[in-house]
Amino acid sequence: MSTGNRKNIDDFISKIKSQHQVQLDIDQLYQKIKQGDKASLSKAITLVESTRSEDIVLAHQLLEKCLPSSTTTKRIAITGIPGVGKSTFINSFAQQLVADGQKVAVLSVDPSSSISKGSILGDKTRMDDIAHMENVYIRPTATGATLGGVHLNTREVILLCEAAGYDHILVETVGVGQSEYLVQSMTDIMIVMLLPGSGDTLQGIKRGIMEAADIILINKADQFPKAAVDQTVTDYKQAMHLLASKPNRWTVQVLGTSAFEEASIQSVIAVMKKYFDHVLLNGSYLDQRKLQWREWFNSSIGWATHEVLKSKGIDIDHTAINLNELPPAKALNAIKKLLH
């Protein structure tokens, strides 16, 4: 056998061994995640957030192992204007859930720095009471360039947390904006937090986010006059009657809350339980999960197309563009050329 042939065989065997070792590493990572190892969960999330081609392949292998997704977890979106007290509320909310025997994952999505692209607010620093709890996992993530108040890979992170056995997954978004309700496409219930007195500016609240709300909390009730809190609750209850009925036939609940009062937190948990009892009974819980899967598939089409074009040597990011070409038509022609 020639030296060249021997080298080719050795290289081939080395690649096979390398691929086998990578698969073993993914298997081990998955097993540690299932065992509740937080360090392994963090490693897995870093993997799915990576944009490197080799990491994307490994991330998909790992996510496949996490299927089918759990249908017993509660995916909870918590949103509201900056300063409304989301992090403080979550700190108390998660403590109570843990006291009730639940495991809680908090995906805290922070605004991104335009310079470093990293997280600005660092919500983990405002959740001191739960940050070191055994049954709580907190993952601060920057939004990057993603619209909708969530990170590009929030869905994948939710799937990993479910595989790790977390009963409640709280997705804290960056605040109410034009596309904030996108988070509804990946969660089971939407909690919108507002401040007392915000009923005076009700017209300024985006209709989309209000239609997405399942529970509205008028927060910091302990810091405002009771009359102001009660009036705001009344304003939003009346406003909800003007919106179309929800497909799941749930009546939106509006509560005055304080993150520092246990009875207030218990009231929120009771209403949330009532909501899940309602959607489980009428079957809309599973319908919503199927819709989430469809939304994930549809949102992946653009990324998948980009990756296929790149694999065929068509570099979309550096495609020549001029003002005399309509971008959608240019993109459509590129895909047509690939298919032909």
C-alpha cells in the first residue's frame, strides 16, 4: 500500500473517530441536562445561540434528542414597560412557585448594547433571592437584532429548559413595543404588567399587545393611592370588553398587584392556575402548542433558505444590490435560480 493511500485511510478513520466522539459528547451533554445539571444546560444554550455552522449542526442534534417537547410545562411570557417592576415581580413570583414544589427557569431577555451587542440591564442582579436557589435557573440573554422583545433562539432555549425538567418557564421580555406580542407565538400565557394611572393613556397602548394579554397586572399597587389602582383596574377591565373574544374563550383578568405582598403573588398564581385549568379542559392548550410549532417552522424558512443558498455558493449577505432592483424580487430570483 502506498504512503499516500495509507494517509488517506488514516485521515478517513480519524474523521470517523472525531464524528463519533462529537456524538458521544452530545449524548453526554443531553444526559447531564436531563439530570438537571445547570452548567450543562448553560453550555447547551450557548451552543444553540452560536452562529457557527458546525455548532448549528450539533445544536440540531441535541435539540432532536429533546423531542418530543413536554406538554406539562407552563411557558409564561411576562412583559411590560421598562420600570414597571417585572424583575422584582419575577423574583417574588418564582420564590412562591418554588415554595409550592415547582422548578422554575427564568429567561430574562435584555436590550442589547449597540456597541458590544451584549446585555445592558443584567436582570440577574435584580433577582438576588432566587439567583442561587437549587430549583431556579436564570439565563440573561441579549435581544441582538431580533424584533419582538425576545432572542432569536428563545424557542430552542425553552425546549432545552423543558428537557431539564423545569415546570414553569418565565420569559421576561424587554418591554411593550410594536412587535412585543411576538412572544405570544412561543408561550402559553401572556402576563402584561402596567402601572397605576396608565388607564389615562390607554389609547397609547398597542392594540396587539392588549389582544395578546391573558392576565393584566397593575403593579406597584403598594406605592400608589388605592383609588388610583382601583380606577386603573376598572379602566382596563372595560377596555378588554371592547376587544374581540379570545379563541380559547378565556376572559382576560385584571389585578392590582404588589411584588412585596405574598397574598398578592398568591392571587396571581391562583388566576394563572384557573387559566391553565380552563385551556386544558377545552383543549386549546394543545392547540396553542401546535400553533407555536407551526410559527417556529414558518419563522425558520427564511433562515433555512439562507443556509441552503450559502451551501450552494450564493452569499446572500454580499449579494450586489442597487436601488433599481426590488429586494423581494431579487431574493425570489435567487431562489428560482437555485431550484432550476
